[in-house]
Amino acid sequence: WYFFYATLHYLSAAKYLKNQNELSAHISLAHAAHCIGFLDGYERRKEMHEVRQKRARKGKKEKASKKAAIKEHFSELLKNRPKGGWGTEKETINYILDSNEFKIFTSSHNINFSKDTLHNLLGDEIATPENQKIYKKHRKK
């Protein structure tokens, strides 16, 4: 619709100029410029929206692959228990988060999640049936 109105205002400005009415011609040209500017702004917003969506999809995929890497490595971390075995699930998660092995793993895979995010991820991962078997096997007696 804005292109239609821009064209209409441009044609009316041409008619006003032909009839020697410069003030009305300038007003009509200003309206036409406004409509064209709105269209240009709309196109830019649309392009920026597409760019943001692509960036978000890429970020989502990267985050998912990093989480998958942690999930794959988690059972190995559970098998490397401290002397005496694992304590509670919360103590186990905190121990793993603070371990050098986990820090080396996250830095080598460029994983920079917040500590809360990692804590939640490991909490979900320790609750899986496969990891529960490993956890219970290596738990303090």
C-alpha cells in the first residue's frame, strides 16, 4: 500500500508543479518521500529479522552440540570417582564441576555456560537411568 500511496503523491506533486502550485507540490513530494522511507525501513527491518533468525538458529545448534558433548562425557566423569566414592547427587555435581578434568574438557570444547546452567545440565544428566546405575555403583557405602 505504501508504494501505491508514494506513487499517488508523486503524481499529484507533478500535477501541482504543472499548475504552478509549488507549495502543494512540495507537500505531496514530502508525503511520497515519507512513504518510500517507510518502505525502505520495512525492508531493512525484514532483512535484520532474517539475519537475527539465522544467528539464533546457529547459536541454538552450537549450544545443543556443546550440551551433547557434555552429556557424552558425563558417564566417564562419573566413573572417575574420588576415594571413598560419590556422596549425594548435589555433592557429586559440585565435585565434577570443580574438577580439573571437567574444566579442561569445557575449555577444550569452548564451552562457556554459566555455572548454574552447567549445574542444571549435570543435574538432569545424573538423573538418567544409565547414569543412575553408574552413580549408584560408585556411591559411598
